[in-house]
Amino acid sequence: MHEIICPHCSKAFKIDEAGYADILKQVRDDAFEQALHERLELAEREKRDAIALAKAEVTNTLQKAASAKDTEIQALKAQLDAGEVARKLAVAEALGTVSQERDALANELAQARSAQQAASQLAEAKLAHALQAEAAKKDAEIQALQAKLAASDVARQLAVTEAVNQAVGVVAQERDALKSELSLITVKNQLEEKAIKEQYALQLRDREGEIERLRDMKARLSTKMVGETLEQHCEIEFNRIRAAAFQRAHFEKDNDARTGSKGDYIFREADEHGTEIVSIMFEMKNESDETATKPSTKKRNEDFLKELDKDRNEKACEYAVLVSLLEPESELYNSGIVDVSHRYPKMYVVRPQFFVPLITLLRNAALNAQKYKSELALVRSQNVDITKFETQLDEFKTAFGRNWRLASEGFEEAVKRIDEAIKDLEKTKEALHKSANNLRLANDKADDLTIKKLTRGNPTMAAKFAELRGPVAD
């Protein structure tokens, strides 16, 4: 048994081991709850302090930035005010100078006008006097001339006769000179006409020679080239530069007719690692080409494009090229390399002289494309690494968030259960208080209990107790 003193009424009462253990557990739970609340309050205070500190730092930073901006604005306003004052002073000074110059010019203009009026009046007077004198002088001259005119009529007639005779001689001389000049011009024109005819004849011969040369070249290209066909010519031209420019290239006839059709030649080139760089399907067409069943007829280049595209796809070639001598008068095909990709993808039509240059162009373009493809593959691999890293980071965030959520839910569940346990302990505490009160009351009643009280009003029990005590001594 343990004795416990009530802190309210200071009354002592006894309790057994089980009740004492329950009360001790209750006290310990109260201490745990208090410590938990203190820790939660401390964490909340620290959180509020951190938020307040961050707000203060942000506010301080914003205030500093605002003060700096205000200082800058004030400085700019001061500069603007100073500039405005300087501008106004300059305008006022310029206006004063212009006003002074305007007044000076006005004075000079008034003086000039006065002087001009005076000079004008004086000039008019002088002019009138001079006109009068001149009129008198002219009248005297007229009279003298009339006298001379009468005397010079005879001399004039003689002079006219002499002038006519001289003019006739001059005209005859000029006529003879013009005849001579006309003869010279005629001879010169004849010589120039002859020279022009000879020049045109020479140009005509040159053009005819060029036409004959082109016809001869066409004949050599379209029929036989030193005993070779167009296909053999292209093969020979390629083999001439194979060792120097296309050491790893494959250029052979297409003998695979499993699908029912085949091209003439296939060009393939690979790098040192065996990776294919470029592949081209070639078809050669000549006006003189004919078979035993189908003689040569006039055809167009476009008639062979569809079949060439089919051969390119079946043999897995990247490009298709038609080396053609068809349509010899076409300015389009005679201009050089013709891109017909608008009809069929990656397809060209060329004349034989552009056969090797086209291979070189396509090969160089493929090499550049391969370099860009390698760089693109490297960038893509780097992007894959970055994407993988981002995916792993997202997975970590997801897993961490899930664990944090589960921990948060567990913490909330634990707090909830602690709250429920606290409520149960409160109820237990209240029940223990009631039990302790009842025990105290029972103890008080037990202390107050006497045989006299028990036998009061019960004579039978009083007699029994009296008998048990025995006779009372006198």
C-alpha cells in the first residue's frame, strides 16, 4: 500500500500497487505530453523567426534597391534640370543675337533705300539731259548719212557687180570641192561595206565551224566514243579518277534483276569504318541505243524517270541520276545539272560531261552531312544523358515525396493517436480522481464505523456483541 496526499485538500489516502502504477503512468504521460507540446511550440517559433528574418532581409534588399533607384532618379532629374536651364540660356542668347542682327539689317536696309531713291532721282535727271543731247547728235548724223547715201549709190552698184562675179567663182570652187568629197565618201563607204561583208563572212565561217564541231562532238557522244558506248565512256571517265578521288568507292554495273528491272550502274562509297556515305543509281540513255526487238525512237528524258526511281528504291540507293543525250536541242538539259526532285525525290538529269562533277558534288555534300549527323548524334546522346539524369531526378523527387507523404501521414496518425491516448488518459485520470474520492469517503466511513453505530436500533446485535464482550467488571 502507498500513501498519497491530495494536493488540493492535503488529505492523505492509501492506494494499492495497481492504482499507484496507473497514477505514475498518468504523471509520466502528462510530462511526455508537455515536452511534446514544448517541442512543437519551439519548432513553430523557430519557423516564424526564420520567416520573419527572411522577410526582413528581402525588405532590406528592396529598400536598398529602391533608395539606389531614387538616388539615380534624383541625379538624372538634376541633370535634366541643368540641361534645361542651359538650353534656355542658349536660346535666350541666340534670340538676343538674332534680334540685334535683325535691327542692324533693318537700319542698313532703310539707309540703302534712302540712298537708292536719291541716286535714282539724280540718274533720271542725268538721263533726260543725255537723251536730249543724243537726239540732237542723231539728227546731225542722219543728215550727214543722207548726203553720203546719195553719193554712194553708184559705188554700191559697182560693188554689187564685183561681189556677184566673186560669188560665182567661189560657188564653182565649192562645187568642185563637194564633188571630190562625195567621191571620197563613196569610195570609203564601199570599202567599209566590203570590210563588213568580209567580217560577217568570217563570223559565219566561224559559226559554221562551231556548229560542225558541235555536230561532230554530238556524233562522237551519241554514237561511239573511240569505239565505246555511253556506258563504257562513263565507266572509263570514272576509272580515270578512281585511284585519286574515290579509293573506297564501288562503281559497278547493276546485274541484280530479281525484281524484274535494273539500272545501269550503282555507285556506293563508305568511310574507313565501313559506314556508307553516299549511294547513287545511274541510268545511261543515248539516242542511238536500240535493241533487237525495239528500234531507237525519239524519246524524252521524262519517260525514264519513273523506272529509275523504282530501281533506286529497290536497290536502296540514296540518289538517282539519268545520264542522257536525249532531247539534244533542249536548253534546259543542255544548261548542265538539272534537278528533277519536284517529280521524284533526290533525282538529277545530266549530260555526260557532268557525270564526274555530279558524283563529286553529291559525295562532298554527303561527307558534310555525315559530319553534321555525327555532331547531331553526339548532341542527341548528350540530350539523352541529360534526359536520363532529369528522369532519375524526377524519380528521386517522386520517391522522396512519397516517403515524405507517408512519414507525414504517419506523424499525423501518431499525433492523432497521442491525442486519443491523452483523451483516454484524461478520462482515466478523471475516473481515478473519482475512485480516489470514493476511497477517501469509504475510508472516512470506515474510520467512523463503531460497534455502537452498527448496533444502534438493533437490540439483537447489541445483545450479541455484549455477550461476546462478556460481563462488564464492576
